[in-house]
Amino acid sequence: MKHYLPMILYCGWFLMVPPNDTANAPLSTWQQASAHDTARECETEKREMIALFFKDAFKESKGVKIGGYSKEAYIVGRCIPADSILVK
């Protein structure tokens, strides 16, 4: 008798940000800012990155980027399943 283990699918999530802060750019041109195990972790990362821009040290700075991306890029960024055809 054969025993079959249930298959666990691992997907993961990507925080994707648009090029040049252009929210209406095709998703195929967006870049991966970070990777996460769950959607919740991805959304938390997005909120934390946006919050960094509002800290006192960054309030007066224009054109500041964190992780290579601007505040606007993180604001319009999206968390997308890693296995989505949208990121391939």
C-alpha cells in the first residue's frame, strides 16, 4: 500500500513597485522591492517602508529613496503572489 503525503504549495509574495513612480505602468515593468512568506508580511513591509518616509529625518528631504525606491513607489506598490502570471 502506498502512502501519499499531502502536497504543500509554497507561493510567497512579492512587494512590487512601479518604475519611475508611474502607477499606471504595465505590471510587467514593475520591479520586485522585497519577497515575503505571507501576504500579511508583505503588506506590513509596505506600511513600514512608507512610515520611514514620514519620520523626522526624511520629512525635509526631497527625492529621498529607501531601498532604491521613492515614497510614491511604495504607496502605489502592490503585494502580489509570487506564482502570479502578472510577475512572470
